Amino acid sequence: MFSHVYDKKTDGCFLFGANVSATANICLDNNSIKEFWRRWHITLGAWLRKYIYYPIAGSDWALTLGEKFKAKDSQLISASIGLLAVWLTTGLWHEFSWPYVIWGLLNGIVIIISLWLEPAYAKAKNGEIKVTRPDDSKQNKELHGLTRSLLA
């Protein structure tokens, strides 16, 4: 069954000029969800970037929307809109049903959140922000004990 579905999708990619052979270059050793999805479907990602993301994220209305919300970086707003559109399309690409639409939107939201938090990650990595370990606080130890007792 999977082969049949894969054959239909590769034929569809062929119609749109995407080279599916590069999809075999999958690496599961990733540091983030963003990197995982970038490597998972290389050709689909390239097609979505070229025909969905760039036209939306680079559009004047998306940049204007970022300026209306007085965001520090209006490009971050336009990138978020573009990513949401890409992930909505990815959900629809897998199957035209609500579970896959929700799946696509949830992946998009997680990636957008990580995009917005990248400056904080960089500061934490450079030591500008003190990061406490979960086992450093009394509350986390109590929560850990409660979780272990519930799962036992």
C-alpha cells in the first residue's frame, strides 16, 4: 500500500518538475524539528519554498502586516506567515483531511515558536542567560516524583 501511495506522489512531483531521487538523502541525526523537516523531504521542501514560502514571505502585504503589529522585525512576522502557509500545504499534500491539516498546522506552529525563540537560544548558548537544570529546583524534583508514581 505504501508503495502505491509513494508512486502516486512521485508521479505528482514529476508533473511539477521536482526530482524525487534526492528524497533518499535522509538524515535522522538532527538537532531540531526545523532541521529534521528540512532534511526529510528535500525535493518537496524545495518546491514548497520556491512556490509557497518565497511568494508569501517576500510579499509586500506580509511585511506591511509585520509593521502594523509594530514587531521588532517585520521579516519575522512575514516568515511566520510563510511558514504557516507551507505547513498547511504540507498537511494537505499528505491527505486532504482534517487530521493532516491539524498535523501540518501544529508542525508549523512549533517551527514558528522555535524561530521566535532563536535569539534566546543563542544567548543561552553564549552564557548571557543563566539556564537552570530541571533537577536544580525543589518543585521540579516533586513534579518528577509525582510523574514517576503516576507512571508506575
